[in-house]
Amino acid sequence: MTTLTSSEYFRLALGRCEALPAVRTGVVHPVKANVIEAVADAVSEQLIAPVLIGPAGRIHAAAREAGIDISPWEIVDAEHSHEAAAKAVSLAAAGELDALMKGSLHSDELLGAVVRADSGLRTERRISHAFVMHIESYPKPFIITDAAVNIAPNLMTKADIVQNAVNLWHVALNGIDELPKVAVLAAVETVNPHMAATLDAAALSKMADRGQITGAIVDGPLAFDNAISAAAAKEKGIASAVAGHADILLVPEIEAGNMLAKQLTFLSGADAAGIVLGARVPIILTSRADNLRARLLSCALAVLLAEARRTGRIK
């Protein structure tokens, strides 16, 4: 398989959105210049149609600092970040927004409003986060999940996390392989009753065999080297359709996922687009440390997910 460069993958991903309408996106509490700049970048690529939700005075001040004319954009005034999150969720639940984007507030604040039982944005599946990663030392983009939302997921939560990521892969990355290959990561590649991650991995693999997880090939436990290196898997005598060719890496808990994603980003130069899945609308989570490619890729994922939901490809 030919390895894509970051620039090639970036243009390929944005190219998939060219024929799709810009997604009406609630930008929650965008009171800092860097957020306004990120929104302007996404607007320039015709990915989003922003609705800025937060204190109007502070939003205008941030726009002046950024040197960006926001007069064409709609503003919904909200006194503070909690009210902004609540209003954004209410508008999304009413069908007036097709995506949400985190602005200058903590992720917990936004997601707390989303996961409320009465939010109107819950689905039958657990909400989870996925990083779509691209690094030039690996021949294809891949997903790391969950590195930001679920702290210590149990087996059934992990099943939802996998299914969310599989759905994302089919929407945003399909065409690379027929079915995504999901590697359930652990420290070792054998089942050990003293290591819960290995037991969950074995159970998830069998759940996929039995149709409880659909649209993917799932195998585990696999150590990270065996998941991404065919040579490492061969050296250990692992016979697996997933080993060495993973499209999705399911981590055992949030610390492992967060460290892995940030190591790849900051030490290895990977691009990482972040998106929250499992709600009725996609939720774009960006970081001040994200580069332009990562921010725009996150928005592109939201465009593709919103279109898939609109056309009934995902619930």
C-alpha cells in the first residue's frame, strides 16, 4: 500500500466534502481570538456555517482581536459558558444545528450538557471520542479511541466505543479497505485473567463474531507493536487479519489513549482530528495546540457525519 503524505491525506479528506453543504454548526462560547480564527478557517473551506453562541460583547471583542469580520455570522447571546452550552444543546436537539464545536470552555462543560438525560441529544449508544490520526510512517489514516471522554470503560461501553469508531470509519475513511480492522489493545497479546483489558479484548472479538459489533473485523488482545507492525506480529507467531494492519485502535482506558495520541502528535508529527460520536449531532473538539490541518480535518469529519446522519447511513 502506498503511504499518503499528510498533505495528500488532508486534501483527500477535504475533497470528500466539496460536494456537501456547509454544516450549520453551533460554536459554543467562542470568546478568544484563536477560536474565531479557527471558525474563519473552516468557513473559508466551506465546511461550516457558524452560529456563535456566547456573550455577544466578548465574541465581538475576540473578533476584533483576531481581525476578522463576523458580521455575516449569526450570534446567539448567552451570559456565560454554562448557558452557552445549554442553548447550543437545545438548538441542536430542536434540529436547528447539525453539529457543535467547542469554543473557549472546558470539554466537560460542553459534554456535560450533551449527556444530560433530558438533553435530547442522547442516542442508544454511549458517547465517545475518536482521534482520526495520520502519520507518514504508517500507510493509512487510523483511529484511536477513546482518548478523551470515557475514563475506564467497562466491556459494554467498549463495545459502543468500537461501534462508534467503526461507523466513523465507514463514513470518513471507507474506500481504503473493505472492512475496518479493529485492534483491541493491551500490554500483551495473550489472555491473562489478571489483566482485565485482555479479557475485554477477547470478549469484544467474540462479540464481533456473533454480530454484536457490526461492520468490522475485531481482534485482540494485541500489543501496540503487533497491531501496527506485520513484522512484529510475524515474529511472535500471531496469525490475525488485524495484526499489522489496524485501522482502529481501541485503548483500554483514557490514560493509555491520551498518552498514545499525544505522543504520536507531539513526538512523531502526526495530525490528529478529534470528534465526539454517539450523540445526535457530531461534536468537534479542537485544542489550542492543534495545527490548521487538524482543525479543518475535525470539521471535515463533522460534515461527513452530519451528511451520513441526514441520509440515514448512521443513527
